[in-house]
Amino acid sequence: MKNIKKRLGDMLVEKNIITDEQLSEALKQQKLRKQRLGKVLVDLNFVTEKAILKILSEQLGIPIMDISTTIIEEDVARLIDPDFARDKLIVPLMIDGDKLIVGMADPLDVFSIEKLETTIKMPIEVVICPEMQITSAITALYGAINPTVSALVSEAELQSEQEQLDKMDAEVIELIGRGEESDPVVKLVSEVIKEAAAKRASDIHVEPTEKGLIIRFRIDGVLIHSLDIDLKLQNRFIARIKVIAGMDISEKRLPQDGRMQIKFEKTVIDIRVSSLPIVWGEKIVMRLLDRSSVQIGIDTIGFSPENLEYFKKALKSPNGIILVTGPTGSGKTSTLYAGLNLIKSPEINIVTVENPVEYRLSLINQVQIRPEIEYSFATALRAILRQDPDVIMVGEIRDIETAQIAIESALTGHLVLSTLHTNDAASTITRFLEMGVQPFLLTSTIIAIVAQRLVRKICPHCKTEYKPDEDLLKTLKVPQNKYKFYVGAGCQSCFNTGYRGRTAIQEILVISDEIRHKIFEGRSTEEIRMAAKMTGMKTMRFDGLAKAIMGHTTLAEVLRMTKADD
């Protein structure tokens, strides 16, 4: 290996990139730091990483690959042990035929390549990648290492060797229930939740497997691996969560729901807990609700100037229905809250009916439905209509009864806002028709339909210009060399993911005379969609590309969250 590394240094000297003196100094530092020569040279500012990669590529005949926008499949990620990936700076990228393609910062590390081939029993093909991109990809796939959590896991595993965890006795359950700080599992659960809050996670997934627990955080809409917990700690870890969430610790056969609160950096975070029995045990998902972080300002949602004007104009209507559509987790409720926040005043009566009421809003009467006592959306709506409302927000229209009451409310002079689970704006019309709503009622009441998705925003602290892959530009129908595009290189602020926060991309279908005719004629979703585009609707793909060109998000995010325009 030494000879190979000397050849790298000699190559740099040969090309007049560094001097003999600089190489000599770097070799001395390499012995002290125990790092690869290329990294030492870069750290000493003797050479750029770009020059190193170019020399390595020329010397070894290995291509350089930009992986900043590469989407790595979960089954591919599982092929390499997370600790090995972090230690050797190797990231699995894709399977090509019978071989695994990996990205490496140091393709001269032949020993690690051979060890990996032996472990996974597959031939390895190496591409050279910038170290920051390797680090970012590893963090995105396997999560960052928290020294405190790591130490607590070790402590808990050591203690568990003295206990029979499969049959937790009364003393152990009592210890967990009391939340004794001396118990490492109690501290471990607390630390995992705090780490999730610090990383702005919306959800914590605790997933039992054959070998133990996998902890994943959903950050900016994407699940990121955080921690593995040994099988012998599984029962106690899950039991601790269930106890503090007020769930039945002895019931493992049925799903359960619970709640808890934690204080984190002077903020109280509500946590909704759900358990689900699966093959290997109980899966736990914790939803973190930080009331201080909810975005209810209309300018924080991500509307383009044109779409914002459409939305504001719709909100000024005295009556009618405004719908926000999209899958779960696409920010529909936040958009409705932002709209209500814009129009609320002491002069009007706004009432919402939700399940659940996640965030409390001033000057707005919020109603929580309770299906267990047959207090449904439809029941609540009937009661609300007797409360002299001006504006009504319905959390979701999911059946014909709720749809009919919402339409009746709009016809009798109320402005109604609601959500629906559809893929785009035009398919919302079809969904209502399939429910049994008459076409003339839709055309008489619906004002506008907002379809949206959330895309991750590029981290402002490590934002850098890059040249997208030609195939990506071709897929998105973007001309080459016409626009500048950006990615996040990865930094401490974004936990090396390159992203920080999310923004919405939208399409707004305004019910024009042309659209009304299409609905009356019973035209298909695609025909309604094409008519909307002809009358000025900008699709979500278009809105996403505009935000990528402005440097708000990446082309990879736009491709991930939108479908192609016809």
C-alpha cells in the first residue's frame, strides 16, 4: 500500500501539482495522523480534492461519479454494514447485473474492497466520489453517530447480560415505569427522542427485526437510519416507550395508541405514539408535534407569486369550496391553516373540525371529532352549521355524507375549506363524481383545487452549484447548459444530508367556464387536466422545476415527488 500511495504522490509531483518538499511534509503528517495521503494533502492545502480525484482516475482507470443526487435503494444500502461504510468511506450505489457498484473516496484501499467482496459474496466495481458526497450519502443511509446514544447502548447491553429480558419480572417493569435515571434503557429512550427532536425529525420509527431494533428518523419527509439496538434490549426499550405513553405494557397482540410530552430546549413537544404487532415484535411510531415550529404564515408555505395570487383570490370568496389535495404528509393541513390565518379576524366566525387537532390557532374555534362515540365529521358539521359560522374548515372529506354537507354549506353562503387524498388537482373532480356527487353541484360550489407535494430545500450553509447528469435533464425535459442548478454538499447544519427544511410545490386548478363544461360533459380526468393547462394551470412538475432553477430545491427532489407532464 505504501508504494501505491507513493506513486500517487509521485504522480502529483510529476504533474507539477505539488513539490517534493510538500510531498515529504505530507508523508510525515500522514504517519502522525494515520490518514490516507490524499486527505492529508488536501487538509494541508497543497492540492485540491478535485485534482486528487482526477489523478486517481487517470492512474487507475476508474471513473469519477457525482453522487449528490443519486437515489440509493434501501435493499442496496443493507448490503454493507454501517460501521464498515463509515470507517472505510465506502457507500453502496447500485447493483449492475451480478456486481455491486460502490463509491469510494480512496480506491487505493484494496484490502477493504477484497474484504467487502468476501463478506457480501459479490464482485465489486468501484467509482471515485468526493469525500463530502460519500459522507453525506452514508449519513443519509445509515444516520450519524451520536456518542451519547452509542455509549448508552453499550451500557444497556452490558447490563442486559445479567437479566432475563424475554421474561421481564415485576422489578424490571417497575423500574421502567418509575423511569429510574440509573437504568440505561430509560436514559437511552430519552436520548433517542431528544436526538430526533434536535434533528427536526417529524417521526421516530422503532422497528423490530430478527436481530433487534432498527431506529429510523423521518427528517424532511425521508426516513434516515439512526441506530441499531441489540435483540436483548428490544423488550425493555419498547416497554419503556409504552409506559410513558400510557399504553398497556402487557398487551402485545393488539395495536395501541398513546401520548407523551417532552421538554426540549425550552419547548414542549407533544408525541403521539402508535404500536403495531408485526412478525418480530411490536413496531412503534412516534409522531413529534412541535407547536412552536408550525408554519402558518401564507408566505412560508412555498407558493409561487402566481399561485399565491390565485389562492388569496379564492380565500376572498364569500362562499364556495376550496380544496387542498395530496397524499398523507404533503402539508395539506399547514396550507389550510395558513389560509385561515390570513383571513381570520374578530369580525368573522371560523370553525374547524379535525381529527386530530394538532395545533391550536387563535381566533378560530377548533373541534375534535371522536369516532369512538360516533362523533364524526358529518355529525360535527351539522352541529357547526347551527353555530352561525362564516368559514368552515373540514379536516378531510372522505365519504359522500361529509361531501354533501360541505356542498350544502357552500350553497347556503359559507366558505368551506377541506382536504382530499388525490394525486393531482384534476383527479379531485373524478373522486367526487365517484362518491356520487352530482356534476352541477361541483361546478356550482368548487372555487379552486390546490394539489401539492413537499420537496426538501437545499441547505443554505452548504449550497453549491453543480452540473446535473444529462440523463436527469433529459428525463425532466430541461435543456442542457441553459440554467444553473444547485445541491447541498453536506455540512453539520444539515447533518450531512444536503437538505434543511421543506417547501411546497403546487398546481392550482381554478374552475373556469371551460372546466365547468368539461365536468358537465363527463369528460375524463386527463381531458380536464389538459383543459386546465390550456387555461393557465402550471403543473406541480413545472412549479418544482421553477423552484430548482431558483435554487430552492434539487432536480432529484422534483423527479422524486412529481410525475411527468404529458
